[in-house]
Amino acid sequence: MTTRRDSPTDGDAAELKKSRSRPSLHAALVGYGYAGRTFHAPLLAACPRFTLQAVVSSQRELLDHDYPEAAVLTLPGMLSRPDIDVVVVATPNPTHFAIARAALEAGKHVVVDKPFTLTVGEAEALVALADRLGLSVTVFHNRRWDGDFLTLRRLVAAGDLGHVTSLESRFDRFRPDVRDRWRERDDPGSGTWFDLGPHLVDQALMLFGMPRRIRAELDIERSGARTIDRFHVTLRYDSLDVVLASSYLAVTPGPRFHATGTAGGYVRYGEDSQEQALREGRRPVPGSEWGLNPAPGVLVHYAEGGPSSVEIPTDSGCYPAFYASLAAAIAGDAAPPVSTADMINVMRILELGVHSAKHGHEVALP
């Protein structure tokens, strides 16, 4: 097992501060659905280094209300504009590869909402193209900056759990009714494994690196559902099992994280506060209490007299750090917020999970 020690928050505050004195990067957002409207547009607007210059969307009336200063363009029209520096792709999953490739070929840096692509081959092709053109391409793995994940990562790095022997990481929902939307249709890249799975996979790889083997169960459990709405995936390391799970029929969701180790354990219920805040229209501003997570976790220590537990405050989350880090990377001052190796490794796990579920057996990683 290889433990990743680098922290995604190292230097984030400094980057946010330094970015205010640098020239603005002009960004174009492709897609104004849930991801574009809830995450990317407000986070771009909150980053001093970015200006939301244009949006590619048919929702002109909504955009005129939300971001009247941004031009509403077609994709070819946006790609032809020399004043666009960065293109953010927040469209349905099957379109990620083609739009990202076109943006790179037009000389733009690119951010792709998760999942990066649909296959490892597509991921490697985009990385190779960006490298050849001297451009940046990365994926929006915002859950690296969830407060509960930052807390767990800090505890693991500090050795508070000893040698970690098991981790259960869950994203549960209660959505018994099947909706008519692209995420729930029987199309490539639909379903929860490609929707919520990338978050959980990326977090597991950040903590422990690549596993030795994977076994996946990808199921349809709701009546009338047409694509995966439940997954239970086990990543096996030398002396550690990581279970990644999600269900759309979780009336009482399980713990978001449940980690055990030779020295103790950590449990936390509830989700990070930032997505809900963004949905409600709240925006991250400097000096605010953005990202505060009032619900604590519980840390259990093992001792001769028996286990003892203590509440552990949850670290503040920081989604704005993604775009601050991206701006620093484009300026040549820092590494990108998500490395090319990490992007490809997440896609490798997603792809192998599909293979394992299809054939009903555990799969060894190369």
C-alpha cells in the first residue's frame, strides 16, 4: 500500500491571495446544466484570476439573468474567439472527449467535469494532445476539497489511525423515482458509477494509491431504471480493503466515511456543506465562513482500558482552491490541481470496474 502524503490544501490560501494581483484568465463554460450552473460558473466567478467571458448554452434567458456580462455563444463561435484562454466542459459525459479535443486544437486550456472521458484510451489521447500543444488539461475532481475528506486525510497522514486496514466510503441518495435525464438513460457514461464513482475512486487513490485488485457490483435496483443506480466496489491492497458504495434507495444513508486501523477508527455521517450552499445560491467570498462543516466526526482510539471516543471537528472545505490552483498551474507557478497520472488512473479504475461487474469476478490491475 502506498499512502499519498501530499495535501491538496498545501499553499491554497497563498495561491488565493497571490491570484488577486495577476492578470485575468478569460474562461468559457460549455454547458449550463446542473454542473455548469451549480459548480463551475459560481466558482469561476469567485476566483479573482478568472473572468467568465462566455457560455455555450441554449439557456440565454437564464444566463442573461445570472451572468449578464458573459456572451452566450455557439461552440464553433466560442472556439474561434482569440480572447478565450480556458474552456470548461460541463456537458453530458459522452460529449466530454470531442469537446475537450476541439478546445485543445483551438489552442485553449481545458477543464473537464468528471468523469474526464469514458475510456482510458480517450483520456490518454487528450493528455498526449495537450502535451504536444503545450496546453493544460485537467479534470474537476472537486471532492478532493470536501471538508470530511480533508479531515480523514489529515488523520491518516498523522498516523492517528495507525495502519489503516479498512475504509468504507459511501455516497447514498434516496431517489426512488426514475427521472428522464441523460444521467439515468441507457447511454454510454450514464449511471452512478460514472457519476458518483469518480469522486470516491479519486479520493481512495489520493489516500492509498493504486490497488492490486478490484471487484465491482454495478446494479439496477429501482423499478423502471435503465442504468446503474447502485454500486458496491472493493479495491484490494496488500493489507487493506477499500469499499466504495452508493445507492439511490438509501432511506437512511450509511456513514460517509468509516475507517478502521491498528490504532483507532474514524466515522463521519453527512455530506460536505459546499454543494448545498452552491445550490442555494450562496457564493464563496474571501473572509467568509465558506466550507464550514458543523457536523463533527468521531475518532476512536484503542487502549488497554478499552476504546475511547472523541468528537473531531470537520475541516472546512474549499472548492475555490481548484480554480486558484489551475490559474497558478497555467502561470507556471504550480502543478495542476489534478495530475495527468491521477486522471488516467481514475479512468482505469472506472473501466476495470465495468469489466469486473460484466464478467462477475475480481480483476487484477496491470
